[in-house]
Amino acid sequence: MNEKFYGRKSSRFSKRLLALGLMLAVMGISAFADSFKVHKVMELAISSGGEKKSIRAGIDDGIIIKLPEDLTFIEGIELSFKVPQAVASWGNSISWAFYDGITPEPNVENIEYSGAKGTNGTFGNSYSLNLKIPLKKNNSIKKDVYSQYIKSVPEIVDGKIFLRLQLNMKGIPNEAYDSQFLITGKPLFINKGKLYMDVKDPDGSQVKPFTLFVDGSAVDMGSGGLLLSPGMHNISLTSDYYRNEQRTVTIEQAKSHRISIDLKSVVPTIRIAAPDGAKIFLDENLVAPATPIEVQQGDHTVRFVIGNYETVRTVSALNGRSYLVSVKLDAFVTEE
């Protein structure tokens, strides 16, 4: 009885496994690893700056797609295949496939591998094929009628994706088999740029708490910068310890922008301007003109003495404000 039970259980498992394999096959995905040999391995390095890079590869070649180290702005890649004329009529006999779990680690010196075939397809009878390949599940890659969008993210190992061109049947002429595909790759950027800020305390000490607003909304930038949509943005910084600061920045797609803000103390300042030779007293202390002087919040007197001329002004200083006090003498000509 136990043997029959386990026999039935094993049979059910086999059927489920077969059903899973068939389902994945319909989706263009293989569930099982296989060993294979390629003629040679080429490397196509994707540019981080958006430039197109191209290589030539043939049937039964492997291609290492090397991604940039910094993928901050890159959410996918686009591969364009220029199909040789001799191959076009045999296009359904030639397939492309991404591989998962590829071993050993792909390199241009090795031609023998093992891995599970992932998303795959054929070239049909077209002279070209465009593939849009996401590098992250949640992405904003735009779909169009000229490209084939790959739904699943291929496995990325040590910044590399493995792609193989494979002959599916025998009998194609040597002219087609020996043809070379022109494969061009470029990055697909997110529609964002990044803002970095360097904020400095006026005394060079650790920056005290502040609140950052971008376009009127409070944000937490952190050390990793802030992703923003391309265009102009209003930046505001408010704090109980510093004066308010405002900046306007223009963000470009897939580019970083850095601004520096030297914070100013919230303590009010008074700057005094007077003609040469004038004596200036702030709260009865003799002071020099032009240089801003920090004062306490409250009322302060400024006294100017120029020869026999003297005038006094009162300044009601508030935190976060700067004041300029100036005196001007005018000369009048009258007929006696």
C-alpha cells in the first residue's frame, strides 16, 4: 500500500514538473540547465554615457554583455541586431537566448558552459531585431512597435549578462552559417537626474538640524542624493539655527548636479556705512565701518560723529535678519 501511495505521489510530482516545464517553454523560458559549447565568446560593453557600442558575432557564438559599474540612471539596455541578408530567409532557424546560472563565469577565453536557458526567441525573416531588456523589475521603459520588450530581468552576475546565438536546425547553407550579425548595445536611462548638496556650518562644526524643501515639499536627501525629474526645481532650506537659504537648480536626465550652501548664523548683524573720517559708535562702543557685526536680538543704537555733526539711529534687530545703517551728508549752496 505504501509503495502504491508513493508511486502515485511520485507520478503527481512528475506531472506537475512536466506541466511547469511546458508552461515555461510556452513563455520562452527553460527550467533546466544544459551544457553547451560555443565557437567563441565576444564582449559587448554598455556605455554609461549613452554612446552606442557594437560588435560582430556569428551563429553559435556567446556574447557577454558587460554593464557599467554605476547603474544609478540605467534601468535597462537596448540591443539592436542587424541580420545578414543570407540569414534572413532562415531566421526562424536561428535563435537568441539569455542564460541564467551560467557556469563557469563567462570570459572570452572559455567556450564550454552550463546554464539554464532563459528568455529566448528567433529572428524571424526580418533584417533587424530590437530588444529592450530591463535590468530591474519595476521600470519605466517605453514600449514601441519597433522593439520587442523582454518582460523578465535576465540574471546579472558580476555585472554581466550572457547571451547566445544558436542554430536550431541543420541544413542551412554555409553562406548563412558563416555570416556575422552586427550587434549594437546602448543603455536605457530613467527619466531622472540626481541632486547632491554640500552644506557647511559657518563655524566649520557639525551641521545642526535643518529641513529641506524641494518645490515646496519636505524631503530627506540623505547621503545618496535625491532623484528628481528633469527641469527647474526650487530648493529651500529652513532651520532654527541658520538663516533660510533658497536656490534654483536645473536637473538634466541621467546627470548629477551638485550645489554648495554655506550656512549663515541666525544671529542678527548690523553693517554700518559712513563717510571717511566719521566716528561710529554701536551701543557706545567704537566700531569700524563696512564689516558686519553680530548683535543680540533687541534694540541697538548707532551714533555717528563727523566733526561737530552728530546723529543717532536705533535698530530693532531680529534673529535671522541683517541690517545696513548708513549716513550721508549733503552740501547745499544758497545765495546770501
